Amino acid sequence: MTKITNSKVQRKRLNHYAGWKYVVLICTVLIMLLSAIPTIYGEDPALQINHKQDQQPALHVLKQTLEGSNIAVKRIDQDMDKTTIVLTDLSTQTRAKAILEATLPADDDITLALVSAAPSWLQSMGLKPIKLGLDLRGGVQFLLDVDMEPVFNIRAQQLVDNLRTDFREEGFRGVRISINHNNSLQLNLPTDEAKVTLLKLMHNNYPQWKVTQSSGLLVEVGIPQTEKTDIINLTVQQNLQTMRSRIAELGITEAMVQRQGEHRIRIELPGVQDPATAKNVIGATASLAFHELETVRSGSMLVNNNDGIPIRIARDAILGGEHIIDARASVGEIGAAEVNITLDNAGGKKMSSFTKHNIGKPMATLYSEYSRNADGSTKKTNNIISVATIQAQLGSQFRITGAGNMADAQELALLLRAGSLTAPVTIVEERTIGPSLGADNIQNGFSALALGLGLTLVFMALWYRRLGWVANIALIANIIILFGLLALIPGAVLTLPGIAGLVLTVGMAVDTNVLVFERIRDKLREGRSFAQAIDCGFDSAFATILDANITTLIIAVVLYSVGRGPVQGFALTLGLGILTSMFTGILVSRALINKLWGRDTRHDLKV
Amino acid sequence: MTININNSNKKKSNNYSQLRYISSAVSVVFMLVAIAFLSINGLNWGVDFTGGVITEVQMDPTITMSEISPLLQSALNQNVNVIEGGEMGRWILRYAEPTTGIGIPDITEVLAPLSTNIQVLNTSIVGSQVGQELAEQGGLAILVSMLCIMAYLSYRFEWRLASGALFALLHDVLFVLGVFAALQLEFNLTVFAAILAIIGYSLNDSIIIGDRIRELLILKPNLAIADVNNDAIGATLSRTMVTSGTTLMTVSALWLLGGEPLNGFSVAMFIGLIVGTWSSIAVSTTLPEFWGLNARHYQVVELKKGGYED
């Protein structure tokens, strides 16, 4: 009795999906389709002009100016403080920017941008096209290395100076201190009391440092690894910030500045064709500091000025460049170029209290630039760019003259404005992809995808006949969902290897269906009805599908976490492809098959 | 009747088994040859891994390599690798980052005597340290993924069965690397990605056969292991062929239309798919058999009860 009811229940449920499942499936596919559509329209190159309110440039003038220079304008949108000029051709973007910069008021900010070309109703839903990687869009990519060596070296040097003073004050003589190659300190102490004093000093005054080794009167102190990691993180963060503001100076809206690994920074500048300008701004790491002039040797150093004359200045700066908020080049009263500097509050106070007691004395402006030697080591070049007499008590605003001509002053101001760097940064990798090559790559990648998809669809339809069509619908749904997801997931970038991953996915996605169909064929051969075969086929294939896909998923996850740039794009599409193909291959095709043949009790049919 | 079927099966399966053993031996020979190529020729590491400069230029198709090379050689003071690009007039120039002085010269200026219309399509400059780090990271990636996969396999499969899949995987990767070493094709980052994808694909194939073996071992515990293997391969053969076929089709499409940057990737995938299919059919089942895999390894073992043991 019980048995019969059970089998009845089973029969009733065989190959049946509840109505809500269909609703969910259809909605998913539709939403993904909607999200994928803007990608088809792509993006248009544009210029964005940020201007003051009520100072909008006249639209017809803009249009005439550009069209007069043979630059086709697609559309111009104007808000209160922003005008967006949409162009038709990417290659005219840079030229258009130069033309507008010459005609518009100087304080208008013009940036290169890309805007979605999709109809506004799609854009108003917040749907955006898939972000393209540099290899598809063209542009410049830099990898910067933040050299931590000098940072630690400076700290070690500071500690040496401080300890020497401390020991002198405590009345110990004969303390020998040297810096090891790993920037730890080696102390050779004269007496046991000196050692006790040292340990007390270290504990009270320099908690950052720890005694790493101690045998008799030989003591080694260093910065512990956790502390070092903190310092590295802080330094790289500061550099990231600096790079972001420097890049902002270049006026590229889509620029990306990102930390990579422990001490690397990756910068992507889509649309930039000439790496030289960007490189000058990024690569030159300059810092500025104000120093007192010295006459005695101790605690001082000799630095050449612009004319090669050595000048003795105090080693410790009055004020470092990190206090600089703003720096602007302008033409001074006597017609010479000058840089107007604004300091932050703390910097202003420091400057104020120093200059108060030193009016009439000279102050040197030390300009340091880091560059990389042929052998890969970083070189610091010091240069005194000006020695000026302090004319009055300076506050948080003052100016430096004598920085050279207007162009020099402008460059200096730009670098200063972007902030100061304590760790030298050098370019260790540089890639430039021309826009035509990027377009070629898209063209090639997508025609390969189209051909691969076409071949697979034809093959499946021929090989599995009616079931093949189901697999084909599932495959198309798979592609739609994949594109939809790529557009939706924040940070997802489509690269050329990413397209390769898509093409590969197309070939492998049918596997899920193939596994099921082969099982169904088996079951039919065993003499079951079509409906039963479908039920058994899906059930028995499921474990296999899971097993087979998880290994590739593991690979994709590892590749995504270790890889970067284009390869990360590959890992992304490969991994997403596996997930979506399992979704469509199992759920979507089952839903279709259930509706079509879920009650089909024929035994003698070929699939 | 049962005896009959078994007999006829046996005859056939003996043939299949022999075929499998022979092809396994062939595969081992392939692996040895691949290792020989790898150790003699070595891989032609791309700029991604070695560091250096790659510039792709487009110029008048009538200009030949013998005109380009000397100009670059003298300007850069080193041996410049000039490789034909995807189409006529497109060249890929590869050289080490100049160690002295002024940095990288403007290629259009260097080649100006040949033509004034030279277009630099892309340039990559990779520091040697970065390349080295990338190579280390890549090695780490392979190691980590192998560990994860082994952990998964040992969780899902008996070790004897898992060893077969791993052996097939090793075979596939070695074979593809061997081909790259023998033909001195450039091994760059996308090829590396392809190698990892091949690992995934190779396992995928082996696992599906392994799944069947497991199923059959549980279902028909009395069948000889060689027959189980043959049956499992037979049952999955059409699936293996269809999936390999569709994937091979799409990879061919990529090879055909994907353009120069994806060439290495497509070639690696193409070879990897073929050997991956071969190895999962021919090789992956032989090793478990060799280790003496049998149905007992997949039987539900009853917990020992005091005194009852056979």
C-alpha cells in the first residue's frame, strides 16, 4: 500500500519543475541579457570639461572649433558645471583635447573619458558596458617599484645619530655604532653599564626597534618584521595616494592606480598613446625640503647648486615636502618664474617658528630626485635649486623664486603639488598598446568567438538532434549570462586572454549537456522510457559534472589570485564560464527538457 | 548466459587492454622525448619572464628582415631578435633593455632610413627582476593548484585511481612543454595560462573516466579491473570525443582568427587538448591497474566487530 502511494508520488514528480523555477530562470536570463546589451553598443571616446558654474562654454562654439579641425562630434551634453563632448573617433580624442585646452579658459579642467554609447534608458538603469582591458582598448601600463631600502636606511641613520647624542649625554665614551647591510644596527659597547643604559634607552625612547642579538658587549638592534610590514604598507599607501593625484594631473578619467604585491604599484592609463608625458610625471620622483645653511662639518652635508657650486647645509630639514598642500607656477613681479607654495597647518607653524628667529638668514631649497641606475640600484641626486634670504616671518604661504624658466617652474610645481615621496619609485615595467592594435584584438577575439560558437551550435544540432537544440539554447543562455555577469561584477575586466577563455568556455560548456545526453542514451538503450531516461540521466551525471568542473574551478581560482592583468582576465572568464555552464547545462536544459519531453513515454526513439 | 557474455567481453577486452598497455608505453616514450627536448633545448622564455623589450612595428611590406636587422643591431649595440608578425610588414622586435646610458631609443628614428612611415603598434618593457618574480609566482601557482587538486582528488577518489589522473596530467603538461621546447616557440604569460587550463582539462577527462570506473567497481565488484577499465573507457568514449571535438573546434577557431597575440595560447591548447584526450583514454587507467586497484577498494567496509574477521 505504502509502496504504491510512494511510486505514485514519484511518478507525479518525475521531470517536473515547479512554476516558480521557470520564473526564476527566465528572469535571470532576461536580467543578464539586459545587462549584456550595453556592451554591444560599446563606448564612445569623450572629453569632459569641468568648468565653473555659469561659465559654460557655448555649445555651438565648441562644435565649430572641433569640426573646424576635422574632428567629428557626435553629441555634447552640458550640465551646470560639466560639459561632455562625445566624439566618434578615438584617434581624435587627444588632438581634440589639445585644441580645447588652447581655446578654453585655463582653469577649465579637460579630461579624456569614455562614455557608454547605449541608449539612455539603459544607462538610466545603471547598466554599463563590460570594462575592457588595456590590451583591447589601447593605452599605457606601468608597473612601479617602491624601493623600501632608503626608507629603512634613513631610519637606521636617524637612530645612529640619536643614540650617539644619547650616549654622549649619559657620559659614555667609546661606543661604536655601525649600520649593517640589512639596516640593523651593530653596537660595540665599552662597559656593562653602557649596555644597561642602551637597553633602557631602546625600551623607553625607541620602541620601534628591538634587540635582535646580544652577546656580551656586542648588541644588534633591528626593526621587527611586523613593524617593517607596517612601514611598508604605510609607505606604499602614501605612494598610491601620490600617484593618484599625479595621474589626476594628467586628466585621464579611467586611469587605474592599484597596489600589486608587497611593494609594487600598477598604473593603467587607457587611451594614452604617448608614454613619455605620463612617464615624466610618474617616473620622476622628486621631493623638496627646506634646509638651513651650515658652516661647521658636523650634522651637515655638501650639496651642489644649479651652477655646480657646493653649498653646506644642515642634514636635518626644517621642513619636508610632505607638508606642501599646493604649489603653483606663476610669473612674479620682476617677470621671473616663481613657484607659490601653500603649506599645511603643521608645516606652516614649523616654518613660522623657524623663520621668526632667522630673518635675514639664507634658507636653501633642496630638490632630490631619484632615478634608477643601469645596474638597477636607485640613485638619489640632490640639488639645491635656490638659496633665498628669509625676508620676513613666513607663514603657510610663501614663494620660491629661481627655479629656472616658466616650464621648469611649472614642472616643479606639478611635482610638488602631487605631494612628496619618501621612498624612491621606479618604473620596472612598461607596456604600450596602440589603439589600432586594441581594436584589432577585439575584432580577432570576437570573430574567433563567433566562429567557435557557430561551429559548436551546428555540431550539437547535428549530433544530438532534438536534444542538441536544447543544448544550443542552454549554450546561448550561458553566453548571455556570462556577458551579463562580466558587465555587472565590479572590477571585472575583459582582456584578450579573457576572450580566449570565453572561446574555450563555449567548447567546454556543452560538456555538461554531453554528459547528461550520453547517460540518457545509455538509459534508453537499457530499455527505459524517454522520460525515465531523462530523469536517470540527469541524476547520474550530476556527480560527474561536479567532479569534472571543480578541478578547473580550482585552477581558475589559483590563476586569478596569482596572475595579474590579462591572465587574470582569462582566469575570470574561465571560472565564471564554468559556473554559468553548470547553471545553464543543468538547470536551464533540464527545465526545457522537462517541458518538452518530461512525460514522453516512448521507448524506441533515437536521440 | 552470464558466462557467455563474460567470455565474449573478455576476448574483446583483452584486445583493448593490450592496446592500452601499448599506448601507455608509447606515452612514456613521448614523455622521455619531451624531457630530453626540455633539458637540451630548454624553453624559449618570453619577455614576460626574462625581462627585456618587445616592440611591434608596422611598415611597408616590401622591407625585408635583412634590412631591418643591421640598423637595429648597430643602434642598440646588441643582437636584436626580429620576428615576423601576424601579417606582411608587421615585425616583432625583441631585445634586452639597453644597460648603458640613454635608455630605449625611438624605433621609428632608428628605422627612419628604411621608411618614414613606420608605426609602432605596441611596446613592452619588462624589468628583469619583474620577469624573475613572475616566473617564481608562476611556479607557485602551479604548485598551489597541484596541491589543491591532489587534495580534492584524494578526497573524492581512491589514491590508486587518483594517481592515474595525475600521471596523465603530468604527461600532458610535459608533452606540451616538450613541443614548445622542440620548436622553440615563445613561452609567454598566455601560454602559461594555457598550461594551467590544460591541467584543468586533462583532469576533467580523466576524472570522468575515473568516475565511471568507481561506479562500475561498486556496481560489478566481480569484474576484473582490466575489464572495468575497458568498460569505463568504452562508456565514456563518445562523451570524451564529443567534448574534445567541440573544444578543439573552438580552439581551432581561436587559432585561425584570434590573431598573433593568442597564437601561443591556441597552439598550446590545441596540442594539450589532443594529448589530454589521448592520455585520459590511454594512460590514466593503466597506472591504477598497475597498482592493483580492485573492487575491494570501493566496497563499503563494515566496522570490525569483536572476533568476526575474515
